[in-house]
Amino acid sequence: MPICKVCEDEVDELVTVKVNGRSKKACEDCADRLREEAEIAEMSESVVQGMMEFKGRR
């Protein structure tokens, strides 16, 4: 049985998720959570850049 790298539980299968340019293997629950955290981080960064009137590229 494979083991999830995030929650360290035994699972039936692992899913590969790309977060911050890196691939991570995790169970489906952890993969969903990682995707949500990445989306939230991206949205909050764009809000902060908008408040600071950042006009460049990242």
C-alpha cells in the first residue's frame, strides 16, 4: 500500500499534484487541500500587489 507524503496514511492510490512548480504525490484529500491552498495564496498575492499598485511581472 502506498503512503501519502502529506498525511502519512496508507491509501489505495496516490495522485500527483503540481504546487509552486513542484510535483507532490498525495492522497486525493490532501491533493484537494494543496490545490485550494495554492489558489488562495495566488489570489492573496494578486490582492496585495493590487494594493501596492505593482505593475511589473512576477
